[in-house]
Amino acid sequence: MDRSFIEQQICEAFKGVTLGGGVSLGQAQVADRCGDGLTCDQLSVLAPSEITDDWTEVPTSDLDSDCVAHLDAEGLRYYLAPLMLGVLEHYEAGSMRVIGTIAALDPRSAYGETRFALLSDEQRSAVACFLETLPAFVNLGTEDAKVVSRSLRSYWQRYL
């Protein structure tokens, strides 16, 4: 498989996905700061200027935040495609975008498999192919390579 095939698979699998009622990156940034004293209702109305209906339009700079860990299942489903595509396009070991993306796909993380609940089989297959082929397309750092291998082996491999 070549990189363009994986990119196309990701784009097709996540085509039309919107944020819905999920946690946005802006909300995740606030949650990362312990909510700054905001209630859940106040948090839900934050960042109305964020793009929530077309993940292909989300600016790359928005994805560079270190708040992927605070996304819920809907938020992860919405941002996962541009995050994976960003890792393929510009892998930088140690960047919070890369660490957050790879960690989000680890079923052994604090969230376990719960954040994968909303993914369709087609989306799960795209994630599995991404993880399987990533080492061929980028020179993974040692820790990233361990997490990718472990995640594939313990969960995603069944979707290949």
C-alpha cells in the first residue's frame, strides 16, 4: 500500500463526519486547564467560531494543541481523520499533536476502548491500516513505535 491509498481510505471512511455534540478542541483546551471554573453548561457553548461541520476545513494549527486526550468519543471521531493525515504528512516525534494522536489510538490509555465506540467498521479499518503502515511512511520515535505496535496488536489488528 502506498501513502496516498491510506490517505484516501481515511478520507472516505470519515467523509461527512461532524462534531455533533462532541467536545471540540477549544473545549478540550479549557478542560486541560481544569475548566477554569466553568460549569459543563458554560463549557458547551465555548468556541462557537470553531469549524464543527467539516473536518477537512479544520486549520492544521488547531490540531497542534496538546488537548487530544480531553476529546470524548464524538470529538475523537471528528478530529481523528485530520490528526492521522497530519501525522502522515508531517511526523515530528515529541510534538503534542503526534503524541496525542498516537496515544488516542492506544486502547490501554486511561479511556480504554470507550472513545472508539462511535467508530464504524470502515473507520476502524482505516485506523488499523494507518497504524499498520505508519512505520513504513515515517521514522517513528522509539516510544511512538512501541505504542503503535502495542495498539495494533491489542485492538486494531482485528479490523485489517
